Amino acid sequence: SEERLESGLYSRSYLENQMAVALGGRVAEEVIFGQENVTTGASNDFMQVSRVARQMVERFGFSKKIGQVAIGGGGGNPFLGQQVNR
């Protein structure tokens, strides 16, 4: 719903469904052209899905293995093993 989109509150199933939709193009290419002939067209989709999956684990506590805890930190010295952009 529009209210949900404006509030920024998303359920686990909503985020998982969004990732599945984003990967649909690559799956379609594999079905039509075969695994050996896929293109780079899905590269932006992979970046989007990776970002959402990382946020689900690190910020939203949606990991079944790690549990309901935020593990991603903001800031920190990028030269001590931290990523600059997430």
C-alpha cells in the first residue's frame, strides 16, 4: 500500500518478494538463452538485491541464524577493515 511505502516499514516477506522480482530478469535470460549466454543486464538488479539482503541481516534483524540484532555499524575508520560505502 502507499501508506507502507511512505512509512518505510516493510515486512520480511515484502522484502523477500521484492528481491525475487528483481532477480526475475536474470532467470528469464537463463531460461530463454541458457546459462552460457546470459548478459550483464542484471548487474544493477544484483546490486539492489545485495543491498537489501545486507540491510535485512545487518540493520533489520531478519537473519534466522544471527537473530534479532543489528550488527552493521555506521561510521568507523575505513582503514580498519570497514567498508566505506554500504
